[in-house]
Amino acid sequence: MKKIRVAVVDDSSFMRKAVVRMLAQEPRIVVVGTAASGEELLTQLDTWQPDVVTLDLFMPGMGGLRTIDRIMEKRPLPVILLSSHSRERAPLTIEALHRGAVDFIDKQRYSLVDFQALGRVLIDKILLVTGAHVHPPEPAPPPPKRKHMGPERRAHPRVSSPRPTRAPSCDLLLIGASTGGPVAIREILEDLGSELRVPAVVVQHMPKGFTRAFAERLNSQLPVPVLEVLGNEPLLPSTVYIAPAEHHLVIRGRPGELSVVATREPEDVTHRPSVDVLFSSAARIPELRVVALLLTGMGSDGAEGMKELAGTGAQTLAQDADTSVVYGMPRAAAELEAAHEILPLGQIADRLRDLIG
């Protein structure tokens, strides 16, 4: 049995030893080396040849962000962030995901006395991202200039987008994603740019404290406004709506008078926010023309909801295995025959242009 080779990077000697003990519980994993800094990792990268790196984002010296940059330049491979204070510094964590990290764990969510729960989560993530398709991220375009829209929307300044010259051929774009999703979502929306002429509602699995930073980073990079939904928002053309952590998004209204509502109900679901809840809510609105997209992510969230949408005549797409970091959610949709088309990431924006009109 070929073992998964892991390198552990943390400036805390205690945490390095703790992570090694956690990973020793899994016979499919072997720790090939530990490093106290990004500089030390990079000098050993060719010798250790890890399949996965666990990385503390907040370290002295080179630091986590620059370390990720150098890994992507030298030997692209899956990086899992394992840091304390991730929530307080959420924008840096989101930046790390956009620079190439595939997932993150906030150590503060787990007891420093009992590492069993943290170990299970870390092992699961390592097993899932093994063989992940990691490519050096392309440089982000310069941020578009923004208009100041007053204090009530400081976090989500709106801009005037070019108005469509003809009516789009759908009412709404829905997107669901999990592991690897932030980069895939950004790439698609950047490619669409101002040609996104309908509202886009996004469910990205993230813990509390990170969805706002995700929305703000997208808002700074895209030529269309992006906001985290805080309550009940009217759905406007050329605007992206991000699900807040621990809340579902539900579509309400009728074509031409749609809104999106953040709610904690239902509570008896695996994920909150749930892609299934979003997709199912849209499937219940008569005559609503929907394009639904499932991107990279673990598990099966979104597959059942996409099946409902496909039954109403919605256009349904899923990312393919070769370009998914984790081919879980798209695979589940494909196995249910819920996705009309399976496409590589680089072709999705062009297909959305065709479907949106």
C-alpha cells in the first residue's frame, strides 16, 4: 500500500509533535518531515517529496502566504492550513486559499487537551485531497474602481454594471461548492466579468467568520458587486450573493420579483449553508428559469437539489473530475444523472455565457 507522504510545518514545537502523533493513528499516512518555518520546508521539499503539506499560516520569517507562493512556484501540491487565530484573521486565510491552499482548519475550534477530534478532521482532509489537482494560481486582475455607497454598505460597495442589450435567457444562476471552491468560483466569475447579467447566488461551505471575508475579497476583484446575505435581499441583475456561515439561502418570490433570504431552517441537515436547500427552494418557484452549477467539494450536498431542478427544466452543470480538487459533490450529481453537462473548470464560464444569453 502506497502511503501518503505528509510534511508538517508549524513554528510551535508542541504543535509539530502533536500533529505527528495525530497522523500516526492513520496507517495510510507517513510524516516525512517537520519544519519550524517556511524557509526550512522549502530547503527540504525536494528531499521529502511530500504529497500534502500541513501549514501554520501565521509564522515568523517568510510566513504562510509567501511559503504557499513558493510551494506553488517550486512544486505545486495540496496545502492544508492548520492555524490558530484563523477566524480573527479571516481575510488572510481566504487570501491563502486563493494563492493555492486547498483547505483550512481553525485549531481554536478544538481542545488543546484532547486532540482526537482535530486529528480525525485533519486525517479526513489529507485523505480527501491526496491527488488533488493543484495548479499555480493565475495573477488576479487589478481591482476595479468602486463607488462609495454610504456607511450601511461599507463592506459591500455597489457599482453600476453595464446594462444588458437584450434580455438574458435565464433568471438566476445558482452555484454550490465546498473544498477547492473559492478559487473555482473566483475563476468562473472573473471570466464572466460584466457579462454576468443575472443574479448569482453562491453557497460555499465555510465555517463562521470566513464567509464575510470571502465575499469582500471577491467584491474587490470583480467588476460586479458581491455581498454576503444578511437577511432578506432583493435579487438584482449583475450581482453576486454569498451565503453566510451557519445559514441557508432560500429563493422566494416569482420571476421578475425574486429575493434571497438567509435562514437557519432547516436545522436537521449535514451542512449549513446547504446547496440542496438553495437548489430545492428555486425548484419550487413556477416558471423560474435557472442555471445551476455544482463545483469541487467533498460529500454529496447539492446533488438531490440539482436533480429536483433538472426535473423542472433547469440547465444543470457540474465540474469534471480532472479539474476538481475533490470530486465529491459533482460526482454525486453525475451519478444521480442530475447534471446535464460535465465540464472542465476552464470551459464553464463560456458555457454559462451561452446559457445566460
